[in-house]
Amino acid sequence: MGRGKVQLKRIENKINRQVTFSKRRSGLLKKAHEISVLCDAEVGLIIFSTKGKLYEFSTESCMDKILERYERYSYAEKVLVSSESEIQGNWCHEYRKLKAKVETIQKCQKHLMGEDLESLNLQELQQLEQQLESSLKHIRSRKNQLMHESISELQKKERSLQEENKVLQKELVEKQKAHAAQQDQTQPQTSSSSSSFMLRDAPPAANTSIHPAATGERAEDAAVQPQAPPRTGLPPWMVSHING
């Protein structure tokens, strides 16, 4: 049969209690040594018997180093816990203060909007009116400042546009002058070419002073034959109309 579960309670028999203490103490010291070797842990074990006898085990050469380290860590933990409690208390206090401020600001905002004025007396209403008037003055001054700035910006744009317009007008005038000069240069060439064209189309003049007899014969022949229309460079229907 297996070993039964031991009930954890004080052993009333003094001898049995002493034997159990001796056995369990040895096993506990052995386990402490094993865990320090296997896990490379720092272990400090202190046991006092019922008679006040001390049994101890430590991985260090002296138990005082382990105890000092324990006190340092336990003190730091206590300070951390106390600081956390203080911080929590401060947060609660700050929360109440901020909540009161938010309520006050909301109330003032309602008053500025003209709401919940029944709770205000005459003096408070006068103060509220003065506050609104001063706020209106600041708003109007800021509005006027922005308007002046916008007007100055528009004036600057107007001056820049006028300067650009002057430059464009100057360029246009120069282009017109260049175009007129080009036309003046091309006009004499066309007139000279037209005059030379008219001279080439004109008929040669008859020389009657050299051969008068031939001229008379030609005059008779001209009287017999019909006269040909003169070469004037005009269409035939216009020449016939002029002769008729």
C-alpha cells in the first residue's frame, strides 16, 4: 500500500515532534543546497527550533550579505508600494480638481452664450457684460488688422499687375513699329515693279518723220482696213465700250 496523506497539524507528542523536526530540517537543508547548485541561485535559510536553537544555510560565505540584500529589496518594494498609493491619492485629488474646473468652465460658457442667467445677480451680470464688450473689442481689432493686411496684399498685386501691363503695352508698341517699318520697306519695291510692268505693256510710238510717204500709204491702208484696238492692257469688251 502507498503512503497515506499526512495531515498537516501540530504533533502533540513531544518526541515525535522532535523526530519529525530533525528529519524535515535535514531534508529542507538538502533541498536548499540542491536548488542553489542546480539553478545557480542565492539561497539563505534560517530555522529556529522550539527551544530557540538556530540552524542556517547560505550560499554566500556570510549570511549577512544575503540579509542585507533582502532588506534592500524589501525596503525598495515598500517604497514602491507607498509611492504608488501616494500617486493614486494624488490622482484622485487631481481628478476632483480638474472636474471642478471643467464644471466652472462649462458654466461660464453657458453664461457667455446667454444661458442660465437666472442664478446671476446684478453685479455678476455687469461683469459679464464688461467681459463681452472687451471680447468684442479684441475681435474687432483683430478683424480690422486682417482686413488691412488683405487690402495691402491686394494693392501689391494691383501694382504688380500694372507693371506687367506697362511692359506688355511697351512690347506691343515696339511690335507695331517694327511691323510698320517692314511695310514701308516693302511698298517702294511693289510700286517700282508695277511701273516697270506698265512700261513694258505700252505700244511703241510711230516714227512718221523719217518716211512720210510710207506714212501716207499706211494711213490709206489704215483707212481701208479696220483699226485694231490699241494695246492698253484692258480687256476687249472694255475697249469696245470706250470706242463706242
